[in-house]
Amino acid sequence: MSSTVVRPFARGDRDQVTSLVNAHIAAVVPGMSVSVQALLSQLEREPGEFVDRWVSDRVTLVAEQRGRVVAAAHLLRYGDDPGTGQTYRDAGEIRWLVCWVDAPYWPDASEAGDALAVACHAQFRRWGVSRRLADGALPAPGVYGVPEQWPHIRAVYERIGFRQTGPTEIVLLARVEDMPRPAAPLDGLTTRRTVGINGTRITALLDGAEVGYIEVETNLDAGPRMSRAGAWADVGNRWVGPGMRRRRIGTWLAGQAAGWLELGGVTRLLDYADADEEPDYAAFLLATGFTELTRTARGLTADG
């Protein structure tokens, strides 16, 4: 077997790397893929990501074996100035790392992943960052952290010293047409639609007083991001007042949001829950038409 060559990403790698990325996306979100243009756009910048404004350097590396790109990684370096958020200040991040799994016809793919991971650490040393982070934030909705469907990627990260220090999040998906549309559970309950913090806000009003709201973001497939997604949205915020909980207001609001999204041709809705802190919320989502897609590990860190 030939040795693994780790080198900077070249434009000629774009089709192979996109296929590799899409294989990892499809294992998490059914029927989802991104275009070559979407992937190349992410490598240049991510204007939709709040932390992107703090990025000072970007590097994309590939690991090649016998003429085939077997692994790829996208690295970010964050600034070391007061304008950079404390969590990211002077940090280097493997924004994502993907690698083909070992196969009978290609038994050394994991070696390429390990060689690439070592090269990522070497890049961090050249940058002189004080902290090292790792994620799996591919340019597709619902794909971030290290999903449970990627045990080979988690193993690569762990072999080079990364450990999970953040929460495990549950990613759930609903077909909008299947979501229940119950009648208002209380007399006098109405809605108001406004611009929200994270999407369009639909507020529940009881006799004019705000008792809950849901926010849905519908720009997930804007521009070239996805090539096989239909129309998607996710829940940006959801809240029901403490005195109004367990009175089916949350279910009713979800139905109101579903009706609104359906008018715009949205077919899929994503939502998220903390596996440890929000088990009741995850159960609520399952009861309102959602299906669990994955449990994904957040906050992977390694010593410098």
C-alpha cells in the first residue's frame, strides 16, 4: 500500500471532497446533499454563521492515497482581540473532518484520517493558538458536532486527544404535513406574527397577553447551500409562560407554525434538544410529529 499524502485542498479536488462530504451528510439527514458550489462557498466564508466574523485564517487540507482523496478537513483560526468572543478567542478549530471508512477494497482509509488529523494539529502549532476545538459543521442543516452516525470520525478525534466537554444534542425532523393542527386549547387564544430573534415569531396571546411563542427560520436552503432538500426550516426559539405550561399551548403553537410554513411550501422542520437537560422537550417533539435523526456530541476540545 502506498503512503498517505496530506496537502492543501486544490480546486481539482472539489468533486471528490463534495462526494465525501455528502456521504457524511446523508447518514444524518435523509435525502440531503450539498452542491460543489455550496461546499466551495463554505471554504471561503460562512456569512450566515455568527462566529464567522471572528475568523482570521482558513485552511482546507486533504489526505490522498493512490490518487484518491480519502479524507478532508477544514480549519479555522479565530482572532486574539477583544472583539472576538471569549469562547473562540485565540482558538483553532477543525470546523469539520470527514474520512471514508475502511473497506475490503480500501482497508487503510482510517490511516488517512489519522494522518490528516495529525496535520491539523501541526497547523494549529504553526498558528500558535492557545486552544484547540473540533466539530463536524458541514454546510447542511442539522449536521454539526460529531453525530453518532460518524463513529469513525469520533475515533479519529479521540486518537489525537480530543474529548467531549460540551452537551449531547438531539436533532429531530418533522414532515410539516404530518404535524398535528389542534384547535385552540383555551378560549380567547389568538396569534400574532412578527419578526423574531431567530426567524418569524408566532406569538400566542390570551386575552391580549403574551403566553408563548415559536420562531421558525425558513432560509436554510437559501442560495446554493443545498441541492436535494425541498424547502426546509428550523425552530429558532420556543417558549411558553410558566403558568401556562402543560395546557397544550406548545402543541397548538407548533400547529400554527406548521400551517404558516405549509403556505410557503416548506416541507420539513428541524428542532433540537439537549439530551441531558431537556428530555421532556425531546419527548414533546416526538409527540408532535418529529423523528429523532441523531444525537451529536458538542464541544470537543484538546490540549495545546
